[in-house]
Amino acid sequence: MPYRVNTELPASVRNHLPGHAQDIYRAAFNRTFAAHAGEADCERRAHMIAWAAVKRSYVKQGDLWVSRMAVAS
């Protein structure tokens, strides 16, 4: 099921990622979900790809997810 807003995201995403990372997750999930609609593993695949999209821009440091740009500075 696509997510219209970040407050609809799973708690594991909402409670751990900063707002911008949630935006990235939601957009990647929705695109993947639409592209693979009707496939048996559509939702699982969409969640995996969404996390991968977040990890391109964010890295976990301890318990926090921080922008890779902030880490590189």
C-alpha cells in the first residue's frame, strides 16, 4: 500500500529516521510499489528498496541516522 504522508509510514521508519530521510523512504517505496504492483513480493521488495534509498543519503551513527553530507564535512 502506498503511503500518502510520512505519518502513515511504519513506526520503525517514523521513529528512527529524520523527516527528510522519511521523505526519501516514502518516495522510493511508492515508486517501487507502483512498478511491481501485482507481484507476490511487491511490498517486501518496496521496503527493501526504500531502505537502500535512505542508506545512499544517510548513515546510522549510534542510534541516530545522519546525513552523509554532514558526516563528510
